Amino acid sequence: MYSQLIAFTLLAAAAFAQAPAPQESPKPPQITAEMRARFWRTQAENIAAAARAERAQEAARAAQEELRKACGDKFTVALDAEGEPSCQAKQ
């Protein structure tokens, strides 16, 4: 019985000796303060640009609606030969 225990202990020791040592997980790269500042600045600029674009789209829709109202029910807004919006008869 002792010989089996010794054999088992020797096998376990040999297996443990051959097992690769656990590797430390690599440290993650560091994000600098400048990189974080640039990220937050561009995020703020993006939000501001999106808000300006939304206001511009609303203004364009309002101008188009104004043209449609000016033309009334019997005419539609279309570009004339010079590329200017004008009221033209509906077909």
C-alpha cells in the first residue's frame, strides 16, 4: 500500500513538474489623459453637430412647407429652367 502511495506521489510530482506554469494575464494598455480628453471633446462636438443638423432639417422642412402653401392646391413646387423653385400646374 505504501508503495502505491509513493508511486502515486511520484507520478503526481512528475505531472506537476511538467505542467506549464500559469501565465500572468498581460496588463491592459493605458489610455492617457490626452486621449480621454480628445474622446470626450469629439463626443461633445458630435452631439452639437447633430443638434445643428436637426435644426437645419427643421428649417428646410418649414421652408418647403411655406412654398407648398404659397402654390396652393392646384399647383406644385418645382424647379424652373433657372433652377429656382416655382409653382407649376399639377398634371
